[in-house]
Amino acid sequence: MVRDWWESRRITLIRERVPAVTPSQRNRRAFEAVAVGLCAASLVGLAGYAYFDSDSPEAEVSAEAPPSVRAGQESSPAQQPKQAATQTAAPSAADTTVAPYSAMDVPEPVAKTAAATPAQSAETKAGKSCFKGVATWAVANSAKSMKKSTACWFYTWGADRAGVKAPKGVEFVPMIHRAATIGDVAKAKKAKSKYLLGFNEPDLGAQANMPVEQALDLWPRLVSTGKTLGSPAVATNGATAGGWLDRFMKGAKSRGMPVHFVTLHWYGADFRAQPAATQLRDYLRAVHKRYNKPIWLTEFALTDFTQGAPRYPSPKQQAAFLKAATKMLAKEKYIKRYAWFAMPTTQSQTGLFRPDGTATPAGTAFSTRPTYK
């Protein structure tokens, strides 16, 4: 395909750049020499393009996709609890059948230019990259709260903003939540962000609830967007050999499919700030050691799910953990972004801002943390 394109391009160049000649006007050998020279120049240009565009991208909603609300918290029909006594059935194979993956599914690379696109300029400032974010759903005063938070990015567990209003310049990152929302890839592709997050907690029945093979079969649909892809975000056991994420990452590699960075969730049951931050750090390091990929921590907070109904720390304890954890995250070079769960206090006892836009103790602490890294 590339050779045919360059053959047609060579003919076009000859027609555009070489005047029509006849043997009586100019020696035929001279004409042939010009044509050969132009062809050689075209081939040199192709080689240069391939060299400078060969690097893979660096890893720095649909309204129906439910926000990630933990078990025991108040939930609406659009916000299902993460952990339930019964598991929801996964969509049938007939609903999610896709063509086998091939290299032709990957969009051709776009030539790099010096000028930054709006999405690129929004994620950097003074040579640093966007770092601090929030997970959120539509609530009153969302733009006011997000501005106070000083977050530079957010997501909604879906492919569009789902009614969330944000200040100008705050980046929205889309997600394909589960198999049933795979049709949202077209919507996700239109998002300005160059990133796309994979399935939400496929290892939990109340969330994406997907077998590894199903996730692998659907992954080419995400690849087709041309975006920098974050792995499915497992709820637990991200560093465990033979766990859901481990099997997915090995499967993607064996099929030649890209996963540019790993996304993770973490909730701590130890309400002491520094020990909890250390436990989180150790988990992140173990995941990074196993996959050697950049990491986005897209949900985290202190919540104890080990005793049935969730147990929460005091507001002061939550704020202390947030400070300790974000300080640690800033030091871990492989951590590229994080998002606190969650920005609103509605349906989340770990929230940062109340419906009137006022901050909780955790929200006050969050607002002072560095936005860029």
C-alpha cells in the first residue's frame, strides 16, 4: 500500500515540477535524468518520515455508564455499587463479536509538528505535565468545585462529560466503561484528549464484569481510536501473577495490541496516614515492576471494605492520608497522573466538595496539592 502511494506521488511530482517536453525541445536522456532524480528525492523523504515518526506514543461518556460507587454507599439507578452479593451477567458473545485484530486496525501515524494542539497545550504548563485529577459525576456547582480543586483533568467513567461542567482548560479524559458501551468508541475518538481509559473494574461483578478473553477481543475497538490507551482498571490484585490484569497484559502482548499505561484503583483499610500511604506505594511499585509501564491511579481513598458494610475514617484522617499519599505520588517517577475518588460528597463519603461548592477537610487539602508534575 505504501509503495503504491509513493509511486502515484512520484508521478504527481513529475507532472507538477517538470514541464511537458518533446524530443525536439530537449534531449530525452535529460528528461529521464530529471524524473529519476525526483523519484530518488521522494524515497529519501519517505525514509526521513519513517525515522522521525517511528516512536510509539509516550504515556505520559456515555451518560449510561455508571460512576464507580462503592458498596454500602447510597446509589441511584445510574450509579450502581461496585460490590454486590450477586454478579451481573456479562453481555453475550453475540453482542460483542469483533473481527480478529490485525496491524491494519491501527490508524496510520500522523506527522509530528512543532505546533502544539489545544489538547497538548492544555496538559502541560511550564514544562510540566498535567498530574492532579478527579473522578466525578454531574452535581450542582461542579465547575465551581473543580476550579477550587485546581485539578487539571477529570473523567466520568464514560465517553462524554455526562453533564459535568468544568472550567475552561481542564482536560476531560474519556473511558469505555464495559462491553455494553463499546459502541461509544466513536464518541471517545472525538474527545479532545489524546488519552482513552480502558474498562472499569472488569474483575468486579457490579462493574464491567468482563472475562479477560472478552476484554482482549474488544480491545482492537479501542485501538482503532488512535489514542494513547490505559489498561482496564482492576479493583484488586494488579500485581498478582495470574490475576485479571496479569492475564490481560500478557494476552495483549501476545496479540500485538498496545497498552500504553496501566490504570489502577486502590482503597486502604488502615486509617493511619503514613502507613496507608506506604502500603499504596508498595502496591504501585509492585505493579510497575511487573509490567514496566507508566501508571495512572484513577481511584483511591481510605475506605475499609473488609467488614461487609464499608467503614470510613474521620474527615481529619482522610485529609491527612490525602496529603501523605499525594506527596508520595509526586515522588514516584512512573506515576503520571492520579484522580481522587471522588470530587462530590453526594453518594461518596470520601468526597472533596459539597453540593454548595464548599470544601471538606480532604477537599481543602486536595486544593493545595501540585497540579502539574
